[in-house]
Amino acid sequence: MSEKQVLITGACGEIGQALVQGLAARGGYRIVTADFMPLPDSIKHLSAEHVQGDLVYKIKTFYDYDFDIIFHLAASLSSKAEVATEEAHRINVEGTMQLLMLAAYRSEKYGKAVKFLFPSSIAAYGMPTLDAKKKAGLVKEEEWDYPHTMYGCNKLYCEKLGMYYGKFYGQKHLDEKPPVMLDFRAIRFPGLISAFTLPSGGTSDYGPEMLHAAAQGKPYACFVRADTKISFMAMPDAIKSLLVLMDVPREKLSNTVYNIAAFALTAEEFRQRALKAFPDAKITFEPNPRRQGIVDSWPEDVDDARARKDWNWTPDYDVDKFFDEYFLPEIRKRYGK
Ligand code: SER
């Protein structure tokens, strides 16, 4: 069987690096990577070709490629996007739009639906008050879609753009046979934690930063309050979700956007877990008002029933397994503690 042609943008990011490894381990894919940065050595050998530079300007070059699947991961994350809003909009929206246009064009021209996998986020939600956040419980995809951040607005809008290019672009008569359109699928990720990489520019970063600091014996001042709660997930589960959603036959999908969840923890619960594993850890709380405001607007947890029903989603790591079977063993190897 011939290899499937895959494009991964944002390949140097946390999800990107883990996804390149996950796809390569499966085999059967020719992986083209794109990023502003050169590929790290750990994944260089797994990429057939790396296109380095500003994606918005590089997309033209991809019109000659026959991609079956596009993972569009490149983005400016929520904290960074909040201090450079115009630039974030350009990266997050313009980049996505250009790539969707390319996928739509190729799908129609060659009669083959290009699969377009898009990481959306809990940042697409916006809880108006802490009280509403506490009372909301598990939030469903169509609830509280009033993002407070540039990044959240960008993600929510790009979900809509994906639906537009996947369903309505071209505006054929309803009784006309539709052309082949791109196959858009999005996952709203919680905060992700890898034992191998650290995030940068996000606002859920306090979780992974605290754990990596504790494991290295470095003091950490957490930039949100102790009672701050959102949902998190182990990076291997995030990669699993992308690969499972990629494989599901289209007819099984009742929607284009799916929540997924694994475990919801407060910052204090993270601290307790870190202290249990590394008793000398020095973790304090020094909330940053802007970043606190961002996390306060995200739900405590999300309802992933739709993903469970449509594509049998279930995470491999609950909170205990996350620490005991993934994070702590890997991090001890990494930092030698
Ligand atoms: N983890 C991302 C961030 O903090 C949200 O998707 O920006």
C-alpha cells in the first residue's frame, strides 16, 4: 500500500513533536513538517521534508503537494496571543484560512477529500464569573462559547471556518450533487502535559511548569491562585485522540468539533501531587492578574460524551495513571531524580 501523505504544521511545538513520533511509530505515512523553527534533533529523521518559515507565506508552496491529511497545529497560544493580538490573529486565523483554502481546492479538483485535523481548545469557552464557572459542571460543546481571549476567539472562529470550507464553500444548490469537500475535524483540548517538552506562551502552562520545576529541584512561583481549576490531559492521550479521530469513518461523526477530557485538578492539587513525589519541592503562589483572568474564564471541566459516543473516545490516563505510569517515571529518567 502506498504511503499516506501528511502535513504537520507547528511540528516543533509540543503536540507537533509528539505527533510526528506517533505517526512515524505507526508507519505508512510520508510526513512533511512545517514550522517557523528548525526541527529538533529528536524528530529530524522522522520528517521526509521540513519547510521552515512563516506559514502564511509558505502555504503557496504546498499547492503542488498531494496531502491526504493535514494536521494544522501552528498557533500562537493564549498568553502570548493576548500581548500581541494582531500577530496572533495573523498566525491563528490567516494561517488556518490559507490552509483550509488549499485543502478545499485540492479536495474539489482531485475529487479526494483532504482530512483536516484542527486542535481547538477549552479557550473557546468563556465563563462570565467564577460563580458561573463553579456551577457550570461539565460544559458541552455548544455551551458558553463566548471566549474572553484573542486565542479563544481565533480557535472558535477557525472551527466555524473549517465547517464552512467543509460543508458550504461554493454554495451549490441544495439539490445539486455537492463537490468533494475537505473533511474537517476539530478537538477542543484541555491543558496538555508532556514529560518530554515544555509549553511556551500558553496559560495552562502553570501545570507542566510546576511539575517540571519540582522534578528538577527548582523553586516555582505559580502564576494562578491555588484554587484555580481546569481540565488537563497527558500528551500521549492527546496524540491518541488525534489519531483515533483521524481514522474514524466520516459517517460516524455527528459533528465537526469534539471536547475531550481526562482529569480536572486545582493548582493546589497539582502542588500536593508534586510534593508527594518530590518532598523538597518549593512551590508558591504568585497570581498574575491577566493570566489568572484567562484561566478563570475557562471551564473547570468539559463533557466529552459526544466524542465517547461517536468515536469511542476514552483517555488511557486518569490522574493517578498520569502521575504513576507516565509523568513520574519519565520525568525521573529525564532529570535523574
Ligand atoms: N493550552 C493552551 C493555552 O494555555 C490552551 O489551549 O494557551
